Amino acid sequence: MKRQHKTCRERDCEEPPYLGGLCEKHHEEDALRKRRNEAAIQCLHIGVVDGRLPENPELREELSRLRKWWDRACLAVQSRHDATHMPFDEADYALDWCIALAQAIMDAELAFRSGEPIPDSLAATRHWVWDRFNNLEAGLLSNGAPRKDTD
């Protein structure tokens, strides 16, 4: 028999469980995180933000570039082999990088549509994601270290 927790399973939270072992606040945060993740994956698959193509030309172009990397990473994961500039051993990580940048692009596009400034977080996310992809394209590990031949 599974032991039931008397408090939220989130670290340092003493609230009573609401659903799935989480208190109501943490359950809502978890649900929001999952919805953002699903929206980013949808964006990467079909190229739309909130049901429409990006209106900002720079973001539209960047999303198009990102979607190519997403396809390479998906191919490597599904085939369990290296794809063009996408070593199998880094493909799972690349999926996470794509999702993170897609979320930042979605936030920036929604801000652009509403006339608000583009969030500063986009620049930081862009930097670390494109750095990793540029390293892979150069035949290096994603962190820039030389790739050891395994043959």
C-alpha cells in the first residue's frame, strides 16, 4: 500500500495535498509549466504562436531556423542514430534547448503583438541555445569541447 503524504511533495511546502501529491498552488504551477511545454512543442511542430504565424519578421525567421534543429533532433532520437549536425548522444538535450527557445520566442511574439517590449530573457536564451547548435555544426560537443572519435 502506498503511503499518503500529509503535506505537499514540493520541497519546503507544508500545505496539505490537493491533487497528485501537490498543494493547490504547486499543482497550478505544474499545470502551467506543462501547458507552456506543450505549446512550445506545438509551436516547433507547426510554426505558429497562439494559432498564428509570428508577425515579427525576426522571430518568424528564428523560429524557422529553430524548427530545422528540432527536426534534426527528433530524427536522431527516433532513429537512434546521428542526424546532420546532430549527434545522437546530444539529441535529447537538443530537444530541451529547442523547447526553451521556443518558449522564449512565444513570449517575445506575444509581447510584440500586444505592443510591449520583448522580454530580456529572449537574448539570454538565444545566446546559450545558438551557441550549442553552432558548436554541433562545427563538429564539436555542444559545450565547445572537441568531440572524441569513437571508431
